[in-house]
Amino acid sequence: MKRLFKRFFAVSVLVSSSFVWAQPDDERDRSLIIVGSDTLAKLVTAWAEQFYVLNPTILIEVQAVGSAATPPALLLGTATIGTMSRRMNADERGAFAGRQQRPPIEISLAQDAVVLIVHQQNSLESVSMAEVGQIFGMPGTCGSSMRPVFWRDLREDSTLANWKLQVFGRTATSGTYQYFRRVALCDGDPGIFVNELPGGAGVVNTVARVPGGIGYAATSYTSNDVKILGIEQPDGRILYPDDAEYPLKRTLYLYVMTDLTSESRSIECEFVAYVAGEKGRDLLRDAGFSISQVPDAQSAQDVADACD
Amino acid sequence: MPVTNWRHVKSVSLGLLIRVASFTVIFALLGMVVQMMVVAAPIFAASTLERIDAPDEGRDTPVSRTESRDADLTRRTYWVSKGGWQLKGTPGNPWLWVHDQTAVRLNVSELPSDFSIAQLVGHQRGLAVLVGNTLEHFHFSQPISINDVPAVERVKTVVMGSDIVALAGHPRLAVVALATSLSEIQVVDFRNPDTNLRIQVDVAIDRIVWESPSLIRALTSSGDPLLFAFRATDIGGDWRRLLSPIQYEGYPSEEYLWLPLPSAQAAEPKFSVVPLVFGTLKAALLALLFSAPLSLGCAIYVGCFVSEAQRQRVRPAIDMLTAFPTVVLGAIGLFWLAPRFGEFLSALIGIIALFPILAGLGVFVVRGLGWRWVRHDALDDWPLRLLPLVLLVIALGATAGLSGAARLPGGSLEAYLLSTGLSISYFNSLLVGIVLGLAITPTIFSIAEEAIHAVPRNMAAGALALGSTPWQSYRDVVQPLALPGMIAAIMVGFGRAAGETMILIMLSGNTGIMDLSIFEGLRSVSASLALELPEAPKTSSHYQVLFAMGLLLFGLTFIVNTVAEIIRARVRMRVRGL
């Protein structure tokens, strides 16, 4: 019995240790895994569907967890294409160097804006960036102080004067959150009172239901149920997301792990060529994004050309 | 040839299989706990400083010099920025001032008159100033009114033993590296006064620079640089920073903050687990408040008053609810309950207020009419026959609550509360408590009912025979024996509520505030784990703290459940003896 017990012990330890040191395996065979931003989820899914119709032999999987999921997935090889609604930061880039790996190819994909939204009943039409910092940040963000608690604190004549401000934002995994924090909150601390919701659609739907609500989301999520706020500039102009100088415009990125020098054309290359092509661009425009070009990143077309 | 006893073989092999399975489960669990401990342990490690020969390639990203700290060296003006504000100082001058990027607004801070700045270094939110042999740590502090300039506040003073020849501020944290005239390299951590890191070198040091957050380069007069590796967690080797209020740079007072800040390169992460533990306990207690009367009442009724045939029908039905996925409950809460929470609350208040009166009246009327289908000597057949009455009473109570709310000034409960200055957040603790309470009700019911039913029926029957009413026999005979089991049931329910994740992610709003109000949101440990673990880098303090919190949650539910199980086992023993 004692020997039996010992044997079981050994087996159990082996089994439990396999739990502890389990590693993800990276088997890939004519399959394409795309991870990344929730903002781009709808577009990437549409692309993947059409790409699959064009290339039925390739298995495509799309995961939209948030931009922060892209660098580790590319690093571990669990995905070869990633989307991000912000640029990879130095830490994330550094991780590739640390693993003696080539960093992924960076493609600037499209441009969209982060918009501030309120309930339809709200009389508020526009806010200044300083007020945005006050509403969404901890006291002291962007040099502001005193968070407005009621809408009357922000505008004396508000239709919702007695309502409390209920602030809705995204969780820290989201690229929209990190972009918003860097640009609108001067890289300061986001308020702990902000309701963190896992998706952009959640923010829009919730603000549509809560009279005292205010939130931010990517343009592609907005609906007619919410009011989009303009942003007051110091010179008195009020800018809307369609204006070129709208301060919360951002570039969305595609990160591709592939070897451009190899002789055979990789699946990743084919996908990028598809994205750069007419059909890909049509879907991009349909999703409400504009095709953009930032000076220090390649466009999809550049990479597609380099593949050949 | 002996005949094989197949029955024996079967029983032995089955026994083997069961043992293997149970050992596997136990060791897998142990393995996971050990793994979590291994991951979480580095967070408690003390800071270290050691001399190295060459930097570890790729281990750390170099400091980005975009903030023109070097350019400021030539101007001899040092500054740190916080949002739109800058804190500035110039060596030789006895003052620090705050500067606005758009308008020049001076706010000379109050310093001693003999305060002459020898040297100063800044990180993102604070400034370390050297005055003679003393290091002073300053930071911004939030003003009271909106048009004021942030004040400059002296947080900490460290008196050095010897003259300081070189000084450098950590790019991110309130940490300063310095070289003394005694050829000593020293790291002062303003976050943790117990840190005492020093290394004696034999050469004189001219200048000191932070190459990266973990690498210090000291330039000697001979020209050969010396390298030092500085390792510190984001809590500075002081576990108390997880639990006690901290005066963070840029904050006017000591606060509990959970702001792990995965993206910002320049700010200090804030890891106070207190708001999250508070949120978890708040949600679990509210859930119990809602669930305990409901489930215990139900358990007492089913366990003690209904016939065995009725019990056989009711119990499995409620047991099956235990397996109801909480994400579905969360979705119901999100899409149905949250949008009409004010109405739901007014109806609930109406039901709670009127139920005893209306139900009593109903029973009185039914009995007074002498309807034969309600016998008052036995309660056995009541549940189904009384259902129409109960539903009617609930409907009446809800209607009364709703119409009462409509008659309030403002037309609804929310509007009335608004006029009194009380606002209900869309995602609030009460909503979480109600839905979470529903989720744990079947669990509590199941265990409590089991405890009540385990009390031998002949004891209650004896009491009945001696002339006590059914309620008296329950109160004086059954309850004293079943009470520990009922407490155990509540504890198991609490453990389940504390570990529940999906309902909290969907309904709590995930706001890390510590507010006792039931109309404000909360952030629980479990929701934080689910939301933040996927994006926390594997070697970061954030990841380690999350694992430490996971262990905390595991420990809490493990202890509560174990104690509950011990109580249950004891009750079973005691009842068996009767």
C-alpha cells in the first residue's frame, strides 16, 4: 500500500507539474491568426471573411481582445498579424529585441477619431480639452483641479443640472483607453470613478441609456442614440471629428510578422496585399475609417510591394 | 488453477482509479497554488543594487531622452512636468516655482530662508533637491479651488552622512542615485525609507546617469564608466504599500489608489489592493443581505414544513438553478434590470413593505371564508395552493410601490432622490448585490435545507404531539440543531459571491472607489484579475500583484469554505447521534 501511495504521488506530481509548466505550442499550417484591437474588430472580421472567400484553403482566426494583446501574441508566435489602435510603445518593441527577434513590420492602416459622447437629452454641445481632463482624470490631470460632480458644476444652465456626471470609459487593455489617456489626459492618472466597460459598443449603449452619462469611444461605434460633442479650441472654434484639426484623431496600425526577404510569398503578405487592394480599401471605407498616411510608417501598399 | 475473482479485481481497479483521480486533483491544485506563489513572490523582494560589468542586453529599454533633460543641464534649470504644469528650480536660488505652459503663473513655495539649492533632479511628478547635505523631496499638491496653481509640497527629508558630488533622478520613480565624496554609490528610495543601498567604489565619481530604469552609469575621472544594476519592484520592496494609504506624488493627501497604469511610461504605478478588497467584500455582503433572508426562509419552509412529496419536487428544481450560468444572470442584469433599476427598486420597496401585511390579510381572509382547500392543521399542501395568493400579493405590492413612486415629487424614485441630492449610478453596488444575491441563493438554500432536513423528523413530531404549533416546534427543536448548518450555508454563499467574476465585470462598473454608498459602483478583485491579467507584462510588478491578489482571493474563499465544511461535518455528527 505504501509503495502504491508513492507511485500515485509520483504520478500526481508529474501531472500537476505539467499544469505548472505548460507552454503554448505554436503549430502553424496554412492558417492565419489575427489578434488585436476591439476598435478594428468589425473591419478585420469583414476582411477575414472576404479573404477566406478568395483563398478558401487558408484558415483564418480573428481575436479582438484589445490592442495590448497584440505584442505578446506576436512575440509568442500565437498570431502573425496584429492590429492596434495605438502605436507599439518602446517597452513592447524592446521585448522583441530581448528575444532576439525581428520586430514586426508596422503598417499605418487607417485613421479614425475618438469622440466624446453624451445622452441626447443633454444640452451640452461642446467641451474644451481642459474640461475633458477634469471630467475623465484624477484631480490634477492636465493642470486641472476640482472634478465636476453635477452637470451644473460644468454648465450652469445644463438641462441636467441636478444629475450627477456618470463617466464611462474603456478598460486598460484597450488601445482607445491608452490613446485617450495619453492625448486627452496628458498621460496623467485616469479617474478611479470612471466606469470601465470592456467594449466600445458598451460605452455607446450605456451612454444612450444614462441621462447623466458621458463617455468616449471610437467613431465607428457611435450611433444616433448619443450626441457627439464638439471640442472647443483655445481660439474659440469648435471642431468635430470630420474636421482635419480635430484633436483626438489617431492612426490605427497593423503589425505583421513575416520575412520579406524569403522567396515564397507568405500568407501574411497575401493578406496585406489584399488589404492594400481595391476590395480591402472598400471595406475600410465602408467601416467608417479614412485611409491615412503617417510620415514614419509604411502603408499597406508599400509592404505589399516589398513582398514581391 | 485459481478462479479469478472478477468482482475483487473490479473493486480494486475502481478504487485505484478513484485514488489516482483524487490525488491528481489535489496535486494539480497544490501545483497551481505553488505556481501562483512563485509568480507573486518577487513583488515582496527588497530592492538591490549591485555592480555589474556589462549591461544585460535587451533586458530593459533605455530611457527616452525626449524630455530634454540634458538640454536643461546647460541652462541649469531643472523641471518636472505634471499635466500642463511645470515645477522648476535653479541651483543657487532659494526657491522653487510652478509654471504654467500657456501663462506664466508664479507660485514661489515657502522654503526656509537659508535654503540654497546646491543641485536638483526631477522625475516625472516630483523633484529631489539637494541643500547642503540634505535631500529634500518635493512634489505638486492639488489646490483646493479650480483657479489656483498647484502647490509645491515638501514630502520627505533625507539627511546624508557625507557630501554629495553627483546626483541623478530615476526616470520614473521617486528614486535618486547619488555619489558621495567618500566614493560611495548610493540609491535613495523616497518611497521606502528603509532602503539602504550603497556600494563602495575606489575611484572618484564625476557624474551619474540612469541609462535605463534598472541601470546606473557612473562616470569616473579616469574616464572608465562603472555600471550598477538597480532592481526594485514598483512598490519599492515595501509590502505595506499594498495595504496602507500612500502619499503619492501629485496627490494632496494619503490615498488608497488602484491605478496600475500599464501604458504610461513616466508615472508611478499605484497598487493599493484595499479598494479592490473593499469592493469584493461590499459586493459579497450586499449579495448576502439580499439572498440570506430569501434562501434561508425558503430552506426553513421546504426543510421543515412541507410534505416529503412536495420537497422532492421543489428541491431538485432549486438545486438545478445552482448550475445557472452567472453570465446569463449578468446579461439579464445588464439588459433588463439596469435600464429600469429605479422602477425595479420602487416595486421592490413596495413588495417588502406590503408583503407581511397583505400576506397576513390574505391568509386571514382565506381561512375566514372557511375554504376547505386550506386546512389550518397542516401546512403540507400549502405551497402550490398558496401560489396564486403569493403572486397576487407580489403584484399588489409592486403596483403599490410603482404608483407610490409616481406620486413622489418628480414623478419617479430616481427623480425624487435626485432632488434630495442622491444620485443612483447606472452601475451600482445595489444592482450587483441583487443579481449576485440571486446567483448565490440556490447554493445557500441547498446547504441550509440539507441541514434543516437532517434534523430527525420524530423530534419535531414529538414537539407537535406535545401541543406546540409547527412554528414552535421549528423554533425550539429544529432550529437550534440546524443553526450551525445554516451559518455554514451563508459562509459558502459568501465565498461564492466573493469569487464571482462575470456578474461583477458586467454590472459593477469597475470603478475603484471606496464609497460606502450602495448607489455607487465598485471594483472587485476577481473583475480586476479578469480585466487586467491579459495585458499585464509577465515580468511586471502589476502581474505579480495580480497574482498575489489571486492568492488572497483563493485564501479567503478557501478558509471560508473550509470552516463552513467543518461546521457542516460537525452538525452531521451531532445530528447522527440523536
